[in-house]
Amino acid sequence: MGLEDGTYYLAWFLHFLLLALYNAIWQTLFIGQIFNKVDMLILFFFWLLFSFCLFGIAIVIQALTSNSKAANGFAIVFFFLSYQLNTPF
């Protein structure tokens, strides 16, 4: 793409940061009503860190496969399964 390494990784970090913030805010607003005895700030940071971890695992899955379509499929399926399975717990 013609970018230097630092610029490329900074762009991806900012992209994932915005997605993680979006997910954390919505999860805190909707699921925070269920956990009314837990501080909302703690829930927000939990969902934010959880989103970062899921994005990191998705990047590792992409790096382990040679076919980009298969890597994207595995990463997306893992991301949504992890998110859906974690919500009830």
C-alpha cells in the first residue's frame, strides 16, 4: 500500500479501537441494566478489554492460515461465537 509499518499498524489500531469502544458502550448500556449492583465503569472496561482480546485472537487466526478467505471466515465465526457465548455468562 505504500505505507510505513508504523502508519499501517496505527491505522489498524485506531480502527479496532473505534469498534471496541462502540461494542463496549452498547454492551454496557444494555447488559449493565442486568448487573445493577456492579459499577458501570467496571463493566465498560471489561467489555473494552474483552473486545480487544477478541480482535487480537482474530488477527492471530488470520496470520495462521494461508488462504485469506478462509482466515476471514474463521476469524468472523470465532468473533461472533465468542461474543454470543460470553453474553449469558
